[in-house]
Amino acid sequence: MTDGDRQPDAAAAFDALGAAYEKAFAGSEAHRASLEWLLERLAPGSRVLDVGSGTGRPTAETLAAAGHRVLGVDLSPVMVELAARQVPDAEFRRADIRELPLTDGSYDAVCVYFSLLQMSRAQQSEVVGRLVRALRPGGHMVLATVPLDVEGVDAVFMGQPVRVTSFAAGDFTALADAAGLTVLREEQTLFTPAHPEAVPEPHLFLYARRD
Ligand SMILES: C[S@@+](CC[C@H](N)C(=O)[O-])C[C@H]1O[C@@H](n2cnc3c(N)ncnc32)[C@H](O)[C@@H]1O
């Protein structure tokens, strides 16, 4: 919990989950397919920002193994420590993406896999807008979320209290459009994490480009 408002704290939840998160989501074929799509579009040695990089797997690991220069940013110190150990060929930094200064046009690709869900809707829009500006024109972005029309809902995720805010699928795609992305493809799946306290969850993957 944060000191002031006693709301569930995203970093605390993911500190507690650590490697259990990776294990639970390792079976996501849609996540791996989206990385394959991205790899097909990256020039050698591309600069990639992975927002909410978690344990570094599969995203940073897959991209770094292909020779790309990956910076992973995560709020959770436990996740950053795990990722740095598991993926030594990528760089990881503990930071809140809402506060991290970003230089316009400085990345060839940006990945956002399920890392917006603990932000308000306004913050999600603002962050995606800044990430689009951090992409060079022609650069690609994969955005993945749980497409539900919920705002500030208290939930239990793999045994951890979390407060979740998201958008229905059409509204999330509209957010990406409004931020300046061209959505080239959308994939929707229902995924059940491999964890005794997990329930099936809808996943939306947007494959996009900054034109
Ligand atoms: C659901 S996990 C997904 C991890 C990874 N992207 C994946 O798909 O395997 C979300 C991650 O985003 C991080 N996160 C949440 N809010 C964040 C923020 N404001 N800034 C940076 N990281 C954040 C969490 O700490 C967590 O590691």
C-alpha cells in the first residue's frame, strides 16, 4: 500500500510476484507472436524501450538475443534485479515510466506489455502519447493490455491486491490512434495464467507504427 491513500501499490504487487509472474505467463503464444512480428521489422542493432519490463522474459531476452539494444524500465526493484540477472545483454533501470524523461525520436521500437493497468486512464493516454513521441517516425510499437471497461477496480491478481484501470478494446485502439499510432493489426485472445489463483483473462495486442 502507498502511505497516503492506502491504495494497492503496483511495485509491491510485482515485488511479491517476481519470478512467479514469468512462470504464469510463459505459455502466452500471442506475446511471442507479437515479438516475432516486431523482430521482422527491426534493423540490426535497433534501440528498443521495454516499458514495465518485468523479469526481462520473454521480451527483453528475445530482442537482445537478436542483437538489439534494449532498455527495460520497471517500477519494481525485485523485477529489475531479476531481469538484470536473467538478461545480461539488456540494460534495466528502476523507474516510473510516468516520470521518466524521454527524448523525441530516440527509439526504433517501444514495447508495452501489460504495464499500464495500474495507471489512471488519463495517465495511460499521457504515457502512450509520450512513448509515441519517443519513437522515431516509422518506428514500431506493440501495446498489450487486458481490454476491460474498468476504472479503479480493486482486484486480486495471482493472490496480490491490485487496483486496475483499463479500457474496452475499441477505446484502447482509439487511444492508440489519438496518440499518433497507425494500428496495423489487432490480436485478441483469452489467456489463463499457469497459477492456482489465476483466472482466464482477455488479452489485446496492438501492432502499430508511428507514421
Ligand atoms: C503485468 S507485469 C508485465 C511484465 C512484462 N511486461 C511482461 O509482459 O512479461 C507489469 C509490469 O509493469 C510494471 N509497472 C507497472 N506500472 C509501472 C510504471 N508506472 N512504470 C514502470 N513500470 C511499471 C510492474 O512493476 C510489472 O513488472
